[in-house]
Amino acid sequence: MVKDICSKTQDPVFCMQVLAYDPPTKGAALLRSLALFSLDLAQAGASEARIAIDARINSTGDPQLREAFIECSAAYGAAVSALRDADKLLVSGDYVSLRTRASGVAAQVEQCQTSLKLKQEARQDPIGVKNNDLKRICSIILAISNLLLALN
């Protein structure tokens, strides 16, 4: 089942590394378990990224780069809020809303990436790695949501 999920993501290799196993159980219960695990990863990643971004706001002397980090902080604030109760959507079976949340988080991350790409020195920033990881985790959540919808 993990291989099936990962084949539907933006980065199947990353997905296989994150989910790391293919348990013998199948079906909706396994999908919900994997979704909860992925949501936990996304929540932790978004929170860590926001902390790192906020630290960069105060440490950069470049006003334009500072503005980009402020925009990223706002985007990640929205992402953290969206992920905060996403597990409730999963538990209640509202997979459409879960998918919408995951897409929204990915869009917030993309907004941050766009802001940072405008500044040359920000392109190599570790925040970009955090952005990519969170986008790929959101892709996993989207794939699982779609599979759960297909089971209903």
C-alpha cells in the first residue's frame, strides 16, 4: 500500500523514505494511520520552519531579504494554523477538506519559496530545504486523501 501511495506523490523516493515500510495490513485503517503520521510530520516541519524563519528575520541586515522572511513567516503561520486541526478532518472522514488543507499548506510553502527566490542569497538558504520537505509531505497527505476518498 505504501508503494501505491508513494507512486501518486510528487517525489516517490522521498515518500518511501518517509513512510519507510509496507506493513501487511491494508485498507482504510492503514491509510488513516499513515495520514496521521504524515500530518504529524507536516505539523512538526511547519512549526520548525516558522521558528527558523523568525530567527532569520532578526538576523539579516538586508531589508529586502528581511521582507521575504516576514512574508515566509506569515505563510508558515497560515500553514501551521491549517495543519493544527487537520487530524480532526481525518478522524471525521472529511477527506475532501483534508485534501483542501494539504493543498493550501503546499500553496503557502510555494508562496514562501517565491518570496525567497527573489533574493539571490536566499536561494541557498536552509529554509528552501524545509519548504521542499513540507511540500513533499503535503503531496503524501494528498495522495492518501485521494485513496481514502476512493474507498468511500
